[in-house]
Amino acid sequence: MFEFDHVGITTTTKQPEEDWVEQSRIWVTNPRNHPQHIEFLRYAPDSGVPALVRDNPHVAYRVDDLAARVAEADEVLIAPFAVGDFLEVAFVLKHGAVFEYMHYLKDGWFGQ
């Protein structure tokens, strides 16, 4: 499976219904709640997310095999990590663009 999920855009403005991701120290919105599947990301000042990810939009895809997709990347920007108990993600550079690969462990979004 390789299915479009969302476009991620950095913001400095607090958004309604943000969720906190401790691993990357960011607040995110649920792209399923946006008519154009936009995820807004707002970074804490001490976030360790690389500038290439933080300062550029990304396109996210749902994948069945996260390791295989990461192996195809030109560069791994953020190695695979778990988000809560429902999702594993990785950020990569491919074709000069930032991509997020998402492997859902179960359906849902931060307990919703």
C-alpha cells in the first residue's frame, strides 16, 4: 500500500484541537479533520526536529512496510519512531522533497 494521507505545513499560530507529540516536541492537528487533508505542525522552541523537516512542507503517505519505504529514500531525516500507540512514522528526503511515511498500528488518532 502507498496511499496519500496528508500535506503537513508548519505554523507558529496555535491551532484548534492540537495534539502533543513528545518524541518530536511538536503540536499537530489531525489532517482527517481538514477538508484538504492539511496537518498543521507547531514546534516547541526546544524541538530537535531537523530544519529541513521543520522549515518545509511534507507529503505523507500511508504504507504497509515502513522499513522498505525508508530503505528506498535518498536520505533519512528522522528515523522511524512511534507516535502514541497507533502509528509509526519516518521522515525522508526523496526527489529533493520531504516525505513522511506512516504505518498505522491501529485505526485512530491520539485516542480518538
